[in-house]
Amino acid sequence: AAYLARSRPGAVLVTTVARTAPEVLRAQLGTMAPDVADRVEIVQVHTWAQQLLRTRGVPVHLDAPAARAAFDEVWRQLPADGWFARPDRRYWRDEITHVIKGRGLTSFQAYADLPRTGRRRRLDHAQRRDVWALSLAYEQQLRARGVHDRADVVLLAEAELRRAPLTGTYSAVVADDAQDLSVAIVRMLHLLVGDAPDGLTLVGDGQQAIYPSAYTLAEAGVSVAGRGVVLDVNHRNTTQIFTFAERLVSGDPVADIEGRTVLGEAPRQVVRSGARPVVQRCRSVASRDRAMIEQVRTVLATVGAAPGDIGVLCTSRRAAERAAAILHSVDIPVVLLDRYDGSSRDAVRVGTVRQATGLEFAHVLLPDVTPDLLADAVPPSAPTARETWDLTRRELYVAMTRARVALWVGVLTS
């Protein structure tokens, strides 16, 4: 982004998927490239879409809890003896959010013909019709409640850009974590710069996708023929950390944005070496909590790291808040990632894996890992459960690869 800002007039837009990343990236840019920091706009992509709609006077009411309640309502209305498996409610909401609305599909035929790249569970024509009906019912509930979900915000912004293009504002757009974007987001960003040379840069890693349903650039009307570059040198992790984490995703099929399905591959080179990751198995929540506290204290005392060099990453917001409270109770300074601005080193960073996307820490602690997600675990046999399991393991892989120097994994065995 700094290079682009120096080499051309106009502003450069950098988008992220995680809400926590922009503040950190802004702080880093201000340190590394202060001469162009005022010409690089760094923002979470849905926040940018909301800002556009607000500027244009387009009404939007993003309300995630109300959107979840809307889906829950239509889910409760499904026949008790229907083919939808009740434990898979999240799967079908993801199908609507990422597969249908993430592409902006407006007809059943478009959904019926869709390959559904990245989804393991096969759906026949009748089943797709039922899913489409569920999607329509969900939309009706959203409208009845007067709320939008995040996919709506993107689709509204895309429609607004098609109605009145935003010309001359950005000379280039850089989208981080491209593997977790939707087709609609890529279309929206492409509308800002079109096919200008080096106008749209997508940076991503299919193995680090934490959302369901892959996409291709062809679906978004974007071509990178002859311009794709594979970055195959790992500068962040040590060999020991990467090798440990990579076992979770090694050999998994990855659908890349150019339309190919390939097996996940390790980088050609990992340039640093270090300590082996530590897996600590605990028989109770209390012993796991004590182990986490002891590990943080060990890092601070033995390694001499500052609190801000430590990231404690959990699988849920509730678990993160609990971990933060436990550390705070023993006088270890903490800051939740959703309140972190990237400027201080005086507190341990605590948050969810998704909040840590795009960030890195010298030392990472994962205190709430379950045995069924470890490298030697047996995968579920049902396609839907297997897909959920794969995504959860990939999320764990992302968490592990946030670590630059050391990794500690706390596993609750009972």
C-alpha cells in the first residue's frame, strides 16, 4: 500500500475482514511509512460499505442479534419431520449468508445451477429448492423487523456503486484476507478501480479460510490471468510452529480464487527456527486455567517479553472474556482485541481467533482446544459434520500461525 501511494496520485484503500486489524495496521503504517500514512485508508470492508451508504443517504440498519433472531424464527417454523437436520442450523444459515447472499443470487435457477464450491454436502434439486425457500423466508423476517445483515450491507453498497460510480477517489485497492471475502465484496471493490493497472490487489491464503464456501474471481468478473503471484516463503513462523500447525490442514483440498482445486501445500521455505510448540493436557477447567496463568508468567519472567507480545486466542467471545477475567484476577494486565488500537505493549492481548485474523504475536496461547481438533483426531463421517470440523480445524490452524516465536496449546481432556 505504501509503495502504491508513493508511485501514483490519489488515495489507496486497504480493506480487512477482521474488525481489529485496521487500528493495528494504521499504527504500523504510521511507523513504517509516515510519509504516505495520510494517503492510505485502512478500514474493515463492511465498515467501509456502511460508510458509503451513510454518505449516500441510503438507509441501512445493521443489527446482527436481530438478524440471528430472524433466522431462528424461520428455523423454528420448519416441519419437525423435515430433512433439515436440527443440529445443523448454523450450516444452513452459512449456506444462506455465504453461498446465496454472498453472491447476491436473486433467482432459484441461479442457485440450482451453482457448483457450491467448498461445500461437502451435496444437495439435489428438491433440497436446493427447500434451502431457497428458507432463504426467502429469512429475507421476509429481516424486512419485517426492519434490519439488515452484513451480506445486505455489501449488496446495498454494490448496488449504490453501480447506480453512481465512485470515480477518482481511489487509485488502488488492496484487499487482505481475500480467501474470506465474498463474491459480492470482490465485485464491490472492483467497481472502485475497474481494470486499472495494479488497481485491485487481492492478498490471501486458501488454507487460512475460516468462512464456508469458496469463490472464484471469474464469478466476480475479475481476471488475474498472468498476474497471480505465489508467495512461498514463510517469514512469520518458525519451522517448528509451522510444521506443528500445518498437520491440521495438510492434504486438505483448497479451492483457490482462480478456479482450481488443489491440495494444500507447505511454503517452499520457512526462514526461522525456534522452540517446539507445547501441548499441555488438563483434566479440569480449573487446572487448565492455572496452566494458562503459569504459562503467561513463565513467558514474562523467563523470556523477558512484554505483556503486549502475548496473544491469548479463544474459540468464542465468551471464552475470551473469561480468559481475560482470569488473567486480570491475578494482576496480569490484559486488553481485549476488540478494544486494542495497536499502540501499546503493556497488556496481554486476549480475543477470539477471528478477531486475530491478520494479526500476529510473538507468543500465542490457545487455552480452550478440544482433543477432537488435534492433528491425530478422527474426522466425522457425515459430510455436514465433516465440513464443520474442517472449518474449525482451519480456524485453529490460523490461530496457531499467529505465533512468531512460541506456541502453547491447552487441551481439556475431560
